[in-house]
Amino acid sequence: MTETVLSIVAAHRTGAATPVETVARSFARIRARDDAAIFITLRDEADALDEARKLEAAGRTDLPLYGVPVAVKDNIDVAGMPTTAACPAFAYNPTHDSTAVARLRAAGAIIIGKTNLDQLATGLVGVRSPYGVPKNSFNDAMIPGGSSSGSAVAVALGLVPLALGTDTAGSGRVPAGFNNIVGLKPSLGLISTQGLVPACRTLDCISIFALTVDDAWTALAAVAGPDRADSYSRNHPLGRPGVMPGHLKIGVPIPGQRLFFGDKDYEAGYDAALARLARLGCELVEVDIEPLYDTARLLYEGPWVAERAIAAQKLLASDPDAIHPVTRAITLDGLRPTAIDAFSAFYKLERLRRVSDYIFANQIDVLALPTAPTTYTVEQVLAELDGLM
């Protein structure tokens, strides 16, 4: 049985349930699921229950996340629990919560544990971890998606109703899509990344996993806001969700840019979603999204890979074999770009930004794209890895 954040908080406020009961139920479900690859570190249950009792005693039923169990991706600091980023040689013990975790606690949430991920948050598959592969919530044979694999699976299975992940280039949205839950990537700088192990520091976002959009928005409102401890934090207005406009122009790729790699099921699902939007009164507008593909290539093939090398440079120098082979190859590629490469890419990015800004200002209101064009089995991904090694 899965429960939403809002239903849990409502039950706590009316007395139909208590934070202690809800936290205990989360731990019981984790034991019953018996998948050691979902969490890298589980919090001591007695400690979590004690925090829940103190929360009850304080009587702060007004808190937006009152007594809600939350999981946290293990590249985000939680005081008293190791941060590994799925790399034992990298692990350290933080003495303070990250800003996002501190704000969750202030909103009444109870941290349950630290979840698995593709090592150093590098990957979209969820299989590059020495702590195992979390099982996809629908089919054990399929990849869970990454890099925030454990957080997505934990929410999809109802072990917790809410989890933090990260999203630099899909690490929050892809596993959410593969497990049929909500993955919210906020605007850059909206949620502080203080206390986050960086992947690409200029682009990293802490993301939210939830069962519903309302739940994700509730969590976002609790953790968003400027933070002087994060030099990339921005004072974005959060705004309020409202009724969908009556005539929304939704951008869709021109036919030659629709990529599904032969997956007819995914293509049919995308078309069905677009048809539903059209029935709701939206106008579907075909647009050229090649500028977005060009931008993605800058991230994956251009000098931004150097940011991943910065994050892992000490380990690359001292113990490179401690890094997963694929992750190591990606980070080593980050040592190759020159300053000339970097500035050339900056110039290109600004040109692409102008093109994209024009499209959104003059042609469409939003863009609707598949979260992923297809998916793969764990066996397929591991076989490809074996071929590279």
C-alpha cells in the first residue's frame, strides 16, 4: 500500500495515525521488501522513532511535512550518517546536515536512510554501484534508472512517500519515469546544493521524488529558497500552481527528431500522452529541437565533463581503481579539454540559448518530450559494460 505525503500529514493532524506509527511502518516495509540495494545506509530505527516521539511531543502539527518519512540520496549530507556517493573510497562522515536536509527536518520530516545511486551520480542506468542494483519496481529484470536509483525505487514501492535525489542531466527524471512516479527537477539554484557531492557543480540540482505532483510541490515549498552557503543559490520566486491555461502551446519535436530507437511501445505511449493534451485544449506545435540536442552534446561530449573530473580529482590521483570503470573513463575524459575548448563551448552555448529563448518567447509555452526514448534490461546494460572492459 502506498500513501501520499498529504494523506500522511492529514492523518497525523487528525490523530488517525501518529508519526511514530508511520515511521515504524516505513521500516517494516523496508524489511519486508528485503532489497539491500535500495539503501546504502539505513538509519537506526530506534533513533528515528525517538525523533518521531519528540516531534509528537512538540505538538507542531502545523508543519507541512509533519512526521513524513523521507529517504535521501547518498551524495547529500545527513549528519550522523556516512556520505559515500556509492564509492567506499570516497566516503566521509558529515557533522552537519545539507541545507536541503536541514529544511526537511525543520518542516517536520524524519530521515529514514541514504539511498543507492550510480557512482558519483554519473549515469542514467542505476547499475554502476558497488552496493548492488535496486530492483525496478515493476520488473526485476529492468534497470531502475539512475543515477538516483534507490530514491526512485523507495518511493515507487511505498517504502517512503518522499525522497531527495539529484538531477544534472536526467538523474532525477529518468528513474522517476522508469518507476512511474513524479520526478521534479527544480530551476537551477532554487534548492540549495550546500552539502551535495558535486557532479557538475554549475548545473547540479537537488531533485524531489514523490507519488503525486501535489506532494512534490509541498516538498519543494519546504526546501526551496536562497542560501548564503551556496554560491550558486538563486532567489527564484516559487510561484503557485494553478489551473492549466485554456490554450497552452506545447512544443513537440518535428518528425525527424523523434528518437525511440525502434521502441514502438514508448512511441505509442508518447503519442497517447500528446493526444490527451490535445483533448484538454492544448495546441501541439512542431518545433526544431536540434539546439537542445546540440546543448546536450556540450554537456556529455564537451568541456563540462571537466566538472566531473574536478569532483573526483583526488581519487583519480590517489586510487583510480576505486572508481567504477565507466565512471572512471568519463571523469578521465574531463582532464582533456583545454581553456580554448571551454570558451569556445561557452560561446556556442550562448548562441544556442538565444535560439531556444526565441522559440519559447514566440512559438511555444512549454515543451513536451519523452522522459527517456526506451529502456533496457540490467543484463543488456551489464553486457555492454563487459564489452567495453
